[in-house]
Amino acid sequence: MSGYIQGQTRGQITLFPDALDDFIDDNSPARIIDVFVDELNLESLGFKRTEPKSTGRPGYHPATLLKIYIYGYLNRIQSSRRLEVETRRNIELMWLTERLSPDFKTIADFRKDNSEGIKNTCAYFIKLCRKLKLLENSIVAVDGSKFKAVNSRDKNFTPVRIKTHTERIERQISDYLTAMDDADKTDKAESTLILSKKVAALRKRLSRLKDIDKAIKDSPANQISFTDPDARAMKVRRSTATVGYNVQTAVDTHNHLIAAHFVSNEPMDRGLLCEIGEKAQQALGKKNITVLADKGYFSGPSIKRAQDKGMIPLVPKPDTSGSAKKGIFNRRLFKYDSKTDSYLCPAGKTLPYKSTYIERGLRIRAYLSRSTCQGCSLWSNCTTSKKDSRRIRRWEHEHRLEEMESQLQALPNSTLLRKQTVEHPFGTIKSWMGSTHFLTRGLKNVSSEMSLNVLAYNFKRVIALIGKDALMAAIKA
């Protein structure tokens, strides 16, 4: 192989062995992780076993295990078994742990037992970002994304799924019973015996489905997951569903750092706007923040709560009236006059306030006028009723939503800004995870896993923004 760069002989003995530190580049993220974790007050952050016991076999220091996890998630190695292997062959990890190699059970238990500490470490890094003035912006984009759980769809049951399975099994039993009758007529005892065993097995499955159905009715979530009890069936697309968790994030629109996050098992984003907004307020240290969200977050009470907390939520209103399909005027064509507390219809006529009633816990005001509507030339274009007039319903705090819509119209690029900001972090984290699911079970453990993902994302993002030297100096300051 002459003419090529030659390597060293594998059996060559060196007089002075190389130090492990010589193999670690000065700009390696491992050096930053080492300094970052050493500067943390693990006890105040909520980590367990920060003080060694006076008796028994010594354990690993929490700092060592935290370094392993941060390095692992930063390099797409989330599995405790893979991390155990890496501690014996990865030079950076060997340097980081000072050649310690905990077994996979110890590594996995650390993540399971230190949920609070991991979450607080993620929050501490956000404080460091504020110290570096990387979160000076007051605008955040929020969104939710569905992440798969350990639980497969076959181990999740809903009332609809129970009904489908029950009907199919009952049809199969009926078909087998008919086949048994035919076999009896032809004196085929062997066929009858086989069919009877199949019927018995199906009846056993039917009995189990009935037990599951009873358990579903007793469950507040109206569904049951057997592998991960906290996981829920959620729609990913119109015709596709997965069993998993709904991860919420609030991303800074300037530097694209994940300012706040939490994991929910609520299948829908509606109603979660205020919760993620409050977490963003705490992370940014500001009350007056603008929160950009998509139509899935539109909920009057949730928007009002967010406004009461000092936020400026900007959420487009979805058109769910169905007026277009019915071929009648959309509600948006009716203009409200606050001075007279009435609506002006497309025909130029007035619909005055009529009554107030409670619907789903909300105070609704109704506007209609039978005398005005009867005989109107636009009747067929306005309502499908042949006797009653067009009725317009208005929530008592509707003016809050109208003000928000005016603010949205003043910022026509808000939708594009939200997409450009919040979609990318989700795509990056899912790419790091691969086409797989969360490795842990239960909402608490899954939250720990997500916090590690967010910490790794923000860590890498800050290094890209200011460089390793500046981050190292800020950590030591």
C-alpha cells in the first residue's frame, strides 16, 4: 500500500501513553457539557442522591449520569442500552465520564427517578439564554405535535373500536354456528369439533371485550391503553390516528429557541393556549408577550384567560358554521353595532337583542326579529327555516375575539411567521428520534424524555448562534 498515508502498527507499544484529554478537540461539545453540569447545583434543582450514603456500595454521582444523557441526546443516542455501549467505546463519552461505564439499568433508572431535576435543568438553560440576551423578543409561536408512545394501536381501545370488534366477532360466531349445523347434517363429527373450538375461543374474546368496554366506561378518558396507561389515541391526519402524546412548545420568533414546553395527553390543542402561554411568560420573565397560534387553538374561554393573564394571543378563527354547504349567508356577513347592541343583516335590516341563555357553560346572547325577516326577499339565501327568522348568537365576551381579529389583520404575515418558527424544532427533534416512539412510559417519564430533547435542541442552537467559547464563558461567569 505504498503511496498512501500509512497508519500505525496496531501492536506498537508507546513509551509514554497518550492522555485521553489529547483526543478531545478543544471545540468539542463534550467540554461544554462537562463545564455546564459541573456548574449546576444538582440538589437545588431536585436531583436525588446528591449526597452519598455512609453505608452500602457506592453509587454513581448524578452529575456523571446527567452528562451521559445530555451527550446522548445531543448525538441522537437516547437508548440506555446504547448509552451503556457508548461509554465503553466512545472516546468523548469516556472522557466525559472519566472512564466510568454504568450499566443500562442504572442509566435508565436515573432518567425515571429524576424527572423534576431534568425538567429544572432544561429551565435553568433557558435562564442562561436570557442572561445571554437571546430571549429578548416578546413574540412566541406555539404549536402542538403528536409523538408516538410505546403503546401500539392494538393495545388501545375506544368505544368505537370495541363496537367494531364485537360486531365482527359476532358475525364470525354466527358463520361458524351455521357451518356447525351443516356439518351435523352430513355427520362430519371432526369438522364439528374444530368449529366448536373456534366458537369457544371467539366467545372468550367477546367476553374479554365486554370487560374492556366496562372498564372504558369507568375511565374518565373514555379509552384504555394497556402498555402505557397515560397514552391516548390521537388523530394525526383526517384518516390516520396514533397512540401517543401531544407535545406543546412555545418557540421564540427571533432566535428560534424553545422557550417553554410541556407534554399533554389531550388529543386536541384547543384549550391548551393559556397553559403553554403561561409557561412562556415564566420562561421569558415577561407578562406582555404576543402568542401566535393556529386555528386548532381557537377557543373563546381559553383566549379570554390568556388575555386576562396579560398575553396578546393571535389565533385565526376557523369557519365551522356550515353555512356555505347549506347555501345560506355566512355569519361573517352580519355586522355587529355595539351602540345599538344589534346586528345588521346583508339585506340592510336590523336584528335586535332578544334573549340570553347558557350553552355549555357560556353565556350566549341571541339576536333575531321574526317581523323583520318575514317577507324579506333574501329569505331563501339567509335561512333554511320556513317559519323562524335567522338567529345570530353572540358570546358575552365576543368583543375580545373581535379585537383579536383586528390585531391579526394588522399583522398579515403572522401566520407565515408562526409556521417558519415553530414547525422546524418539531421536525428536528423527530428527526433525531428517528421513525420511532418515546422510550419511556407514563406522562411523568415521557415529560423527562421530552425535556432532554428540548435541552439538547436549545444547547445545539445556542452553540450555532454565539459559538462554543461564548457559551463556555457564560456558563463559567
